[in-house]
Amino acid sequence: MNELLKGLRVKISTTSRFSKDAQNPSCEGTIECEIDLPDGCIGVDWDDGDWNSYQIDDLVFIDELEGK
């Protein structure tokens, strides 16, 4: 995994196909790992206790949302 991504704070992007899915959290989360799959999914630990994996395009970095 690109270690520069580990620990960064993210949310699901409003343009992601997962953004309207009730099974995906609307809270913030922390990138934990990259899953060793052909599509290179990113593992996210969500603040509500859930965990799931997404493509990088499905996520938005919190700093980007805050204009930092």
C-alpha cells in the first residue's frame, strides 16, 4: 500500500455509487490498508465501528472537504 494514504481521514464521495446506499456509513473514517485484489481496494475503518473497502475514487479526503 501507498503508506502515504494510511491514516488519512475520508468520507464516501457524493459521486460514489455507494453514497446513497444505507449499508454504507455517512460518517468519517480512517484509511487502514489496501486489500490485495486486482482492483486495489482501500480498507476504511469507519467511526461508527464498521469496516469496508472501496476504490480510491469512491472516497474523498476530509482535508479536501475543509479546503485545507
